[in-house]
Amino acid sequence: MTGDEKKQLLQFLDLASDFLGTGYRGEREEYHIDDDRPRDVAGSDSLEAIAEEVRACQACKLCQGRHQAVPGEGVSQPLVMVIGEGPGADEDSTGRPFVGRAGQLLDKMLAAINLDRNTNCFIANVVKCRPPNNRDPEQDEIAACAPFLQRQLALLKPRAILTVGRVPTQALLGTAEGISRLRGRFFEYQGIHLLPTYHPSALLRDEGLKRPAWEDLKQLRAFLNSPDNNSPGNNSGNIGGVGSNRGALSAENTKPSEEQN
Ligand code: SF4
């Protein structure tokens, strides 16, 4: 029920009460009633507004050690949103995502399947400020930062999400399963196909992971090429699942594991 509808109903009940009681209309204070319906946040939101808020944000302790927050970058109507864990030293000093060695490798990986942050991708992280000494973001930090990612997703509406590494994959899917078991399988996140793969820094540490990562990227390209998936919002296809938490950006179950990033 909208606020106006509630107000009209209350005014009607007042009238009925006056008529049945005193027989004439009494004086009433103006009602101030909130609307039940969720606001259309995306309708008044923008990537620039989110970036401004991120740069000023002090919602978690990561703000204390950052030089620059890293809101994310890319095109406003991307085919793919790439989601990583958090900024490293290079990103913290430039304010841009994935610009260090791992970022350069990510750019090459994306280019191999005709994706590029300047033409058809948007790249962001689950936390927008650098965790000290590149430690994993903690659950409260992921939870505090989640609204920014949600707002970005609501605006970007990508056809697919590529999570790189264990932390963003577990955070979005709400699972503690390791990345080696999750990678290469499509999941659904808020109606969007989500494909996990290894973080490029893991590939830099272990050359043996490059082949499975390449297989994952080919799967993503095949999905994007499929005519069944060419209409906006059409995300039908083979989708895996990881249990009842699927589809929630959950700060739970993001325990560190022995898995590769
Ligand atoms: S990590 Fe996110 S929630 Fe924490 S201070 Fe930075 S922008 Fe705010």
C-alpha cells in the first residue's frame, strides 16, 4: 500500500468515527506516512554518485589505511562485470582497479575473449579499499561495502559476472567451497549468470592454473556468443548451485581456506 493510499484510508476511518460518534467532523492533525514500496534506487542513482560516496566512505576500518578508494571502472552497459577481492598496493596508489601485474594479466585474459574494460566490461572489487598487507577482507568489511557493489550491479545490469578468485566468489555465492571446485561452473546471482575463475595473481604464482583459467574464459565467451543469451535479461542456460545461500552477497562463509586465490 502506498503512503497516499494509507493516508486516504485513515482519513476515511476518521470521518466514519466522527459520523458515528459526535456527528460532525473533528479537527485532525495531518498524517505523515512513509511509502511501503521500495524506492527505485537505480532510477536516481549513478556510477559517478557511487564513486563519490566510495571515496568519502568511512563505513569500515579499511578507510583508515587507504590512500585512495577504488570504486571500479569500465563502461556503463557492460557485457561482463568482473569482480575481484580488493585493491592492492598499485590500485591503492592510483585509485584504479587491477592495474598491477595481476591487473595486466587480467587485461590480457579478457582481451583473449574480446573483452576490454574500455569497450565492454566493468571491473570492481567486493571491498573498495585496500586491506592492510593484502590480507583477505574480513566479513564485516565485505558486508559494509556490499551496498556499493549491489548498486553498481543494479545500474550496470551485465549479461554475466566473472568472479576472479576465492573471496569474491564465496562472498557472492554465500558458500565456503573452494575456488578449485567452483571455477568453470555457471551459477546464478540475482538473475545474472556468474562464472568463477582463478584470480590472475594465482596464475602468476602457479603457471599450471593458466590452462583451467583459459577453459573458464572460453566457456564465458561461448555463453556470450550463444544466441539464446543475446537478449538483455535473458539469462537462461545451465546453471549450477551451491546450496540454499546461492544468490546472496553474504559476508558469511568467507572463511580463509587453503585454496588458491
Ligand atoms: S572498504 Fe568499502 S565500506 Fe569500507 S571504507 Fe572502503 S568503501 Fe567504505
